[in-house]
Amino acid sequence: MTYFAGVDTGGTFTDFVIFDTETQTLHLHKYPSTPHDPSAATVEGLGEVLPEQGVTPAELASLAHGTTVAINAVLQDRLPEIGMITTEGFRDVLELARQRRPHLYNLDIEKPRPLAPRRLRLEVPERVDVHRRVLTSLDEGAVTRAAERLRDAGVPAVAICFLNAYGNSVHERRARTLLRRSFPRALVSISSEVLREFREFERFSTTTLNAALLPVMRRYLERLGRQVKALGVSSPPRISSSYGGTVALRTAKERPTVTLMSGPSAGVVGAAAVAGASGYRDLITLDMGGTSTDVCLVHGGTPLISRERQIGGWPVLEPSLDVHSIGAGGGSILWVDEGGFLRVGPQSAGARPGPACYGLGGTWATVTDANLVARRLSPSRELGDRVALQEAPARRALETDVCGPMGFSIERALYGANGVLTSNLARAVRVVSVERGHDPRTFTLVAFGGAGPMHAAQLAAEMDIGTVLVPEAPGVLCALGLLMADVRAEFSQSHVLVLDGDRRGNAPASHRTVAHRTVERVFAGLESSASKWLRSEGIDRSSAGRTRVVEMRYAGQGHQLPIVAQLDESPANTVERLLEDFHATYEEGYGYARRGTPVEMVHFRLQVSAPGPQPKLKARSPGDGDHGRALSSTREVYLGQQHGFAECPVYWRPRLEPGDRVPGPAVIEQMDSTTVLLPGQEANVDQYLSLLIST
């Protein structure tokens, strides 16, 4: 027997999915997260779920893991001070930053602390120009002296960031060698390996963040690897990356910035796979857990990609799925601000003490408390088969934190909390759809996470989204997504190449020849880097797919458009096709094209992917169409201001079969989540046991 395992660490629970490759069935499990040591929940949870399912650790052919260690270390400001060695005259680039300001007229903006404070940013003489020529040789004595100063300062890691090193890394690599001689204990990141692109501030920022994460992630991943091996799992864990794939443990230890959006990206991959099986390819994913909600847009089955994001105030240039996160989850605290307005989040009660209804010492009113008092959650059930919910403390918390300060009845407090939360979720959906030029009404909302299905139907009704898809196992979909993920990476290189065109946008033959040679040379370097990486990942080069992308712009512009280079094009046509596609793409997006204007090729990217385990979802045969077999009880549930508390049927989802139709209002319960249908809505069960809710 062979099994695949996915383990996703969340703020409240750590989720487990064990996939049986023979029967194509999923085994689900939840274990309370252990924030003090996230690896403990992973190992202890595996120690529970494997014996429960009669699986031995040795039978796990693949173990994929989504982690929040890196993102939590950044957001909670638990990163150590590190050292930095940079080109003489450029040590203040990190603090000068960009002219962009989050609040233009606020003179008291608090900037994030520099990860490498000024006293630990040391300069050395060296200089490479924009054409990759060495103007000033590296002063090796200065590097040695800088290494000794940083060693004496006791920094755990050092970032080496030289000007124009993205084009010529010889000085950075030599400086690393010298640093390791004088300071062998230091963990080192060099910018030419972290990000081979221009824009010095962003490259320096990404590299220093990577260096600061090295000691944090190395400790965690080494401990995880040891504990998993001691458990008897022979397959080393693979780590979910922000890019929607997985990477080997070694890659995650050397490039921890690739794991910053580890968990959320796995959820998007899982949602795209499950919805794709059901025939839906244009999606808005809604992953609502205990602490936050993550939203992403999937167009044509492919999630949108972001190449720059702010994390903890620091810009990070790292390809990632375009996930937008807000502080809205089951544990989000309900509170009244100074103006007397009801707020939901972003503060969270976390896993411990958690919401008041957990009975673990929490006293704040949260979204989960409101859902319990509204009877959307059953007082007789346990969350994840572990946490027994108590209605009395939840009601007291609502009365103290909301009803008292605002003079509300319980019903009005429930209405207000649900309305504010829905508005917060709607704003998040608009960020990834309307603000990106997409109409959310033409997409399907895929709801998952422990709390997503409970709020999705109302959100869809509010935004006029016609269909909501709730996967078979919504509460652990991120863990399932880990099994669906490919092995993925992207390699990039900045190289500015100017093409002059005639009035039709065509480049002269001489330009095409020179440009083609340059394009092929740059991509050959990227292919070499990709081949080395694939070997380190244990992937056969022949099994990996490749996509070449050139980012282009009109001369004088500051931003580029990505244009896919056809791999099967003849050399003579490559540049001409790129120019033609660029003009057409620009015209499609902006309504005009400036043919005859010089065009610049700026960034070259090679995207590499190889298939992971990718278990196939099992299609089930239709049932008898009688959804009554799943009816477990009825109870009064709060359905909003218009309906108030009304008697609702409650269904046990594992008893529903393909072809069943469940009319609203209704509550559909399962081990890992609860789905709420409003009056007038209907849920259809498809062949993959997904709920398709018509709103």
C-alpha cells in the first residue's frame, strides 16, 4: 500500500490529509496547532492519524508540508538583527527606500526597523557597471575586516548585496568565500542568488529578509526533518512554496523567502484542482480559517501571479500566487471602536485561549462565538472532533463586548457582526477581482477553510456571484492542495535589450540577429541554473516542463508586460514574434499600441515545473436522489434581520450522495467545516461530492 500525506499548519489547527493511492480515498484529521513549536503538531498529529488509518510511517511515499513559520516570524517581528556587506557608498539604500509612501501627508509614518541596522551594514570598495564590466576590483582585505567585525558583533547571518551584481556576480561570490573563512558560523545570502534583477532597493530588501529568515527556518526545518525521520517516515518532507509548488527541504532552508505564502498558495492549488474536476476554471478562492482569510483569483484554471508584495513593511520580489490576506477568521475579535462602530478583527484570539466558547480561558467575543450563539454551529459538536463548544461563555462575551457598549439585543449584535464580516470579505474579493479588471459576477466562488463555507453563501448573494463551490473536504483543502502541487520554480535575469522598430513595429533584420543571439544566451544561462536546481530536487530534467517569458515595455516606461516566448519558434522568428505579441498584448490591455517606438526587453524568466504526486479525485456514481437520508436534526438558526431565528434542517454531509439537492435554509455539517444555506438557495452534490450552491 502507498499513501501520500499533506500537512498544513494553520493558526488554530494543523490539518492532515492522507491519500490512499489504491482506493483513491481521503483520510482527514485535525490537531491543535502548537505555536511554540509548530513541528510538534505535525509530528504528534501524524502519530495519531497514521495508526488510526492503519498506515505505517514507512508506507508514506510522499509528505508535503505547508508552514507559517516564515510569515509569522516576519509579521510578529521575531527576526534577528543581521549583518550586511555592500558596495562602498550604498549602505543606506535599505533606509532611503522608495519615494512611495502609504500615507502621502502623514509625517509620522513608522517605517519597519531595518533588518540590518546601520552599525551592521558595512561597505567595501568594489564596483561593477550596468554592462557587467568590473570598474573597481573587490578589496578582499576590506571584506575580511568586515567579516571579522560582524563575527565579533555576533550576528547569526549576513547578506551580501553589491551594486549591479544581478548581471555579474563574481564579486559577491568571492566575498562569500572570504566571509566564510573568517566567520564560518555565519549563514550567508548573496543577492545574485536570491534575485538576479535590477532595482537595487528591492533586491537588497529581499536578500536581507532571506538572510534574516535563514536561522529561523533552518532551525525549524532541521528539527522537523529529524522528528519526521525518527517517526519512521523515509521520504523527506517537501515544503510548499509561495509560487504554488513544492520545494525540497534543502531549497527551503537556503531560500526561506520562497515559503512566505506557503499555506495560502497550497489552498489555491487545491481549489483549482477540485473546481477544475467539476468543470469550473474561472474562480475566486475564499480560504477562511481561524485567524485570517486568503482570497485569490484563478483565471482559466491558472492562478494569477504577483511578483512583488509588501510583507511586514518590507518589499519582497519573489514570484507568488496573487493571494490577498485580511485579518478575518473564526477567531477574529468583535470590538467597538472609539467612535462607537462595531469592528471585526484583525486581532485574533488565536488557538489558545481562543474564542470564549472554547472554554480555555478566552473572554473576547469572536466570530466563532457569534456563529455558535446564532446556532450556525452546533453546541453539541466538537470543532475538528476536539474542541467542545460552550454556548454560555460565548453569549456572555457577546453581551459584554458588543451588546453592552452598543445597546444592542443579541439578535442585532449577530446581525451587525455578520454584516461587518461580510463587508470585510467583499472588500477583499474586490481587491483581487475588480481592482485587477475582472467582474466577480462571472466567477465561481470556491469556499474552504474551517469557516469559509459558513459565510460564503451570504457573501455570494451580496456580490451577485451565482455559484459557490464547497469542496468535499473544505476544512483541510490546503493540506489536499499540497498533494496536488507540482514541483515549481522560476529563474530570472535582468538584461535590457533595445529594439528599434519601423512604423508597423517590425525590427530591422540586423537587430533581429543581434537580439536573437542575446535572447538565446540569456535563456541558456537560465536553463543551466534550472538544470542544477532540478538535480538538487531529485527531478529528472526530461520530465520538467518549461515556459520562457520575456518582460517587455516601450522605451521610457517603468513597468513591463510579460510575453511568452514560443519554444518551438525558429531562431529567425523568435524576436519578431515577441515584438508582434507585445504590441498586440499592449493594445488589448490599453486600447492602443505605439508601433514604431523602440521596445525594450527587460527581464527574462524561465518557469520550470515537474508533476508532483497529484492524486486523482474519485468520481462517484449518482445516489437515489433522496437527500433526506442525511438529515440528522433540526434547530433554530439565525438567518439575518429579515428571517431572524428560524427552524432549519441540519444535514450530515458524509451521508449526501451525488445528485442530491438540498434546499435552503439549511445547515450542512461535517467533521472539518459547516456550510450554511440561506432561504431561496439550493445546494447540488456533484460526482466529486462538491456542493454547488446556487445563490
